[in-house]
Amino acid sequence: MEEAKQDFLQEKIYSELRRIFGFTQFKGYQKEVIEDLLSGKNVMVIMPTGGGKSLCYQLPAMLMEGLAIVISPLIALMKNQVDAIRQMQGEKSVAHFLNSSLGKHESTKVKNDVLSGKTKMLYIAPESLMKPENTEFLKQVKLSFVAIDEAHCISEWGHDFRPEYRRIREMVNNIGQDIPIIALTATATEKVRNDILKNLNIEDAQLYIASFNRPNLYYEVRPKPDDEKLLIKEIIRFIKNNEHKSGIIYCLARKKVEEVAQILNLNGIKAMPYHAGLDAKQRAVTQDKFLMEDIDVICATIAFGMGIDKPDVRYVIHYDMPKSLEGYYQETGRAGRDGGEGKCIAFYAEKDMNKLERFLVNKTLTEREVAIQLMESATSYAESSVCRRTTLLTYFGEEYKEVSCGNCDNCLHPKKRVEASEDILAVLEVVEQTKQMFKAESIVNILIGNASADIKTCRYHKLDLFGYGKDKSKLHWKAVVRQCIIEGFIKKDIESFGLLKLLPKAETYREHPYEILVPEDHDFENPDSFDDVEMVAPGSAGSGADDTLFAILKDIRKSIANKEKLAPNIIFEERSLVDMTIQYPTSLEKMSKIIGVGEAKAKRYGQQFCDAIKQYVEDNDIIPPEQLIVKSNQSSATGIKTYIIKSIDKKIDFADIAKGKNMDMEELLDSIERIISFGNKLDISYYVNQVVEEDHREEILECFKELETDDVATVLEELGEDEYTEEEVRLMRIVFISKYGQ
Ligand SMILES: [Zn+2]
């Protein structure tokens, strides 16, 4: 009995996921979270931006009896989410928001819908929830649960504290229904996390912490030229190479934001400034234009971002290095939220950081020390030549075990590594002799023999090791200190504002030293030494298969968006468009099976897209792939197809492609043959030229042409099996078909 009920629930979860959200699978912990919430448990979810947080409460809200209250801090954010749900469900009354922007008439309409039971989700700001008339109203309604988005606003230790958020528990108690609470946030240190649980009185909550790794983001730090004209030129070149894509440029100062936006416009790039000094109305207009893709670029201070929900931002440029690694992570996190391409380029100059430090003179000593600590994390990230992803994840307390992430500048262009066990021992020695009372900078100064004031005061310029490493650069010694931290020999003590402290592992190493290689840091003071001035980010993840069709579909989306006054990604997400260019759906039924589409949306917007695809398919003689009948296999089959096409685009070795999906060569060739049988053309010459000898290649191609066949067995028979292998012939058949078409 119980089991049958479980099965039924499982089926229901998946069918709603498919019908409303257009997905066949859950991401990360989504399913566990949903099941916990459905069974009445309190839950806390920490998931980075783009991890699929909102689905964790939207899907249960649709499945459960009653109304879910969603508490959210920003009106813009609410409106966006409500629009999105309405589009997916094809029903306006399914979600509403209740806030000060509504008139009397509108809020009556909302309340009527809620009372009639049509509404499943009510978005509300804590300020509105506090109003007695709203509490009284909600008492009359059967509620399913309370979801608290941006829950870090609860904690005074969070970077975004909102006092009203601390009263949510009290307000929920006032409504007087015993319902579960789900709290969600994208950033929370342990301290903030505990604060949230305590304040909401849900210390029993199931905790889900997703990984902070965003594999689709590409990280790169470039030296910032002294001459700003050169910098602007470099940025313009980058934007022009990424035409028609959406991007954000972050600057620290408002004046700079205005200046950069202006210069971009003079150079034919549609850009607008955004900062806290502009009035609210102007900011809303700018934000809308960005969402509607009337402009491509927003130049912004950190004021921009929290309210924005644009999943297809393709690049984030940091004109200045941010003041902390938290800020950097959050700002770069706005790129590629749909899992597609997201290039994150930061420009770094040491003198910028020094300038920032000088601004701190008016702060209290503690504030200043905390700020310097945070800045140091950003500097260290920029200068280091260790994998960027490793540095970021280590900073957030997450272990990252890959040797190379393959998607950051340091992994793609590794720096030379030098053996440094002697130097490591010297660093540890100096840390000990200075009684663990110095920061990294002073330790380095002692080693290179620079007698700064603090060193002289303690008479450490008399130490044996003073000047020990003067024949090596300051840069080298900074890298060695950093390596000692990565190896776990020393740590930067946060409580004492960054003094270096020895860890037990240091003692073991000093007794039994072994070889350790240290990558040389980037020399940002001497940017000419940069190996690669024109670094190019790896292949764009956004380009699925058919760029021409993609552009056509994007135009249609834009015109519908303009007509409906909705953001384009609310009509269809970019990955849905990409999937359409792979699946070529020509009927509404097929359209509803596209990733992220679902039935309601297919009905609402699909026809125009189907018509265009039909026309395109006819004009170009494309045979669309058959829709796969086995339901559960669909997404994986599509996934493998996209994976193979993309891998071949990137010229990856076939053995590696096969290994990536646990296939053998036979299965890979089967899949490729299926792909080209649907009319796709694949250029595999990079691989074939390596594995098939030139004269064989020519012979086999000739044979296919002369025999006017594409049958492998026939050709193999003609050529003779002793000399030619079946694999060779199959490979050349793929080349033949891709070259001469069907
Ligand atoms: Zn890396």
C-alpha cells in the first residue's frame, strides 16, 4: 500500500517536472529537497546561482494542497519569477505577488484568486507580510509551506542583512498554521547558515549544500594596461568578438561606469550604465532593456545584479578587481546561469589594490583590517598561477580534486614549475624565528633582504636568513608562501588578520622534506612577460549545432518578447533554442519535448517556431531526427548527441570522446553514423588524418564514389579486408557523407 503510494508520488513528480518545467531530470539535490518538503520536513538549501534553486519550491507548490508563501526581498525579482511561472503553467492565476506596487483593485483580484484556490504560489516581501490585514487574510487560507528566498538576508553576518527578515518566524507564527519552512540562499558561510536556522527556529532542518563549482564558467585574469585607452580597446575587441551576446562590465567607481558605457556607445556597442547614483526609475528602465535585449552590455557597479534574472549572460568583465573573493564569485556567478557559455575576464593591476587600501584610512582599525584581509584574497587569486577553480573552491571551504579544470587560463596555459623544497624550508624557518607574528609580506621582505620598519623594530634584519633569497624575485617568494598554504604547512590566521601560523604538517615536512614544485606567479608588473596576450577562451558552449537556425529562432523570440512585453528568456530559454536547432521540432507535440519547453509553452509560443523550423528544414534539405519513443532515454540520447557534436567541434580525440560517455569505439561510431544520417554534417578530418594513412584515405573515398554506394561491407569487399579495416572504412564513410551529402 505504502509502496504504491510512493510510486504514484514519484510518477507525479516526474510528470509535473516534464509538463510544467519541460525537464526530464533533476539537477543536483533538487529531488531530495522536494521529497523532504513534500513529506512535511523543514529544509535549508544552499545552492549557487544557476543551480536551480527556485524549482525546489515551485514544483512542490504545484503538487501540494493549498497555497505556498514565497518570501522574497525584491519587487523586481518577484515580478520576474511570477511571469516565468505563469508562462510555464499557461495560467495567470497560478502565481501572484502581493506588494506595495499593487493598487487596491489589483490586490482584491489577487486575494479573490487565492481564496478560490486557483493560486498555488504567493510571492510577498517581509514588509507586506508584517501588515496585520495580510496576516488576517492568510489565516483564512489553507497554506502548504513557506519558502524564504535569499535567506542570507536574515543574518547580521551576511553580506546583505535586512532587519525585517529577522521577524519572519514571528509572522509565520501569527498566521498560526503548522507548516514546513524551506530557506534558500546562494551564499552563506557556516556562521550565517547557523544564524538562519536559529532565527527561523528550524534547527531540525534537512541541510543541502550544493557544490560551488560552476564548471561552465571560464575564468581568466589579464594584466591591466597602465594606459586606460589600451584597456578600453581590448574590451571593445572582446565585445566585438562576442557580438549579439549579453555581457556585464563591473567597475568599482560610478564615474568609471558612466565613462565606459559612453565610450562603448561611441564605438557602436549598445551599452548603458547602472549604479546606485541613478534614480530607481532609470535603473528599472536599464534593467528592462537588458532583459529585453535592446542593449547588449551593462556597465555597472556592484549595485547591479541581485535583482537580475537573466540566464544567458555570456560574459562578465571586471574592469577593476573586486574588493573580495566573495564579491568576485557572486559577480562572475551571473554569467552562464543556464549552464551555457560564461566567460569571466578580470583585469588586475597591483596599484589598483594599493589605491583601495588608501581609501580605508578613515575606517576603524578593525574595519580596515577586515577589508584588507578580503582584498588580499582577491589579490592572491589574481597573482597565483594555480588553477582558478581550485583557488576559488578552496576559499569557500570546498575540496576540488581535479589536477586541471581545463576551463581557466592557468590550466590552459600552465606556468613553468620549479623545484622549491629548499625555499619552502626557508619560509617555514623564518615564520618560526619571527614567532609567527608576521604576515606574508614581511616574511617575503625578510627573505629578499628588504628591511622595512616593522622588521627593523623587531631587529629581524639581524636574522641569519635575512636576505637569504635576494637572488630570487619577490614574486617567486610570494608564490612559495602561497604554496606553503596550499600544502597545509601554514595558515593565514583570520582572527589575527592574516598572521602566518605554523600547522603540525610543517613539522613533519621539516623532518622529512620532499620535492615540491611551485608554479611561478604571473608578473603583473611586467605584463610583457605574459605568454599569451591574445588569450582565447575555449569553444563556445552556446553553439549547439546549427548557428543559422539559432539566429532565426532568436529573432522570432525577440519579436514575440517585444509584443508581449516579456523578457525573451521567459518566452524560451536559450538552451531550449539550442535544443531546437538539434531536434528540429516541426510540430507542437515535438516542440513540447524540447528541453525547458513543456506543453503549455509549446501551445502558447511554439507555432511560430515550428513554422520557421519547417521552412528551414525544407529549404536546407535536412531530415529531422526521429523523436525517440522511449521516454526515459530521451534526454540522455539527446545529451550524447550534443556531447558528440560539441566534442568533435573541439577536435577532441575519439578515444577521449568515447571514454567521456563510457562507450567503446564501436558504439561511438554507431552514434556518429546516426547523427549524420539525420543530415548533420560533421568534420572529423582532424581525427581521420591521424589514424588513417593518406593513401588509404584516398583509395577508400574513391571507392565510395565509384561504386556509388555508402555501404561499408560492399566497399570493404572491393578493397580487400586484409589491407583495410572496417573501422577505416566506416570513418571514411562518415567523411564521405559529410562531404558529399546524401
Ligand atoms: Zn583551472
